[in-house]
Amino acid sequence: MTLTESDYISANRLAYDALADEYRKRASADRVKDTPLVAPFVSYLMKRFGRGSRVLDIGPGNGVNLEMFRQAGLRVVGVDI
């Protein structure tokens, strides 16, 4: 049996859907844990580059840091492989 690209995409989607609730729970915990660690960096970015500057987060994981950047007024893009 040969799997098609569509088969791989479907299997990947099913795996991510099965983990979605747990991932959401972890994101909430990460937000609480990461805020005091990331806030000084957000402050630095704002002072150095200013509101509306673009930020590229490579490997953003659950996006907690991206959300903090966005809330501070930065324009964000996250890329995960």
C-alpha cells in the first residue's frame, strides 16, 4: 500500500486535533510562567525599535511570546518547522 500526500496530511491533522486540548492547557500555564521572563525583552524591543516594528519569532511554539509582542504593539510573524 502506498500512502499519498493526502493520507499524510489527514494523519497529521488527526494527530494535532487529538493533542489540541492539552496544548491549549499548556499555553495557559506557559503564559503565567513566561510573562515575567519575556516582559523585559518586550520592553527592550519597544525601546530599541518602537511600536509597530516587525518581529519574526522562529520556533514560536504555542505563540505565547508572539501574543505578548502583539499586545505591546509590535507586528509579529511566527514560523515553526
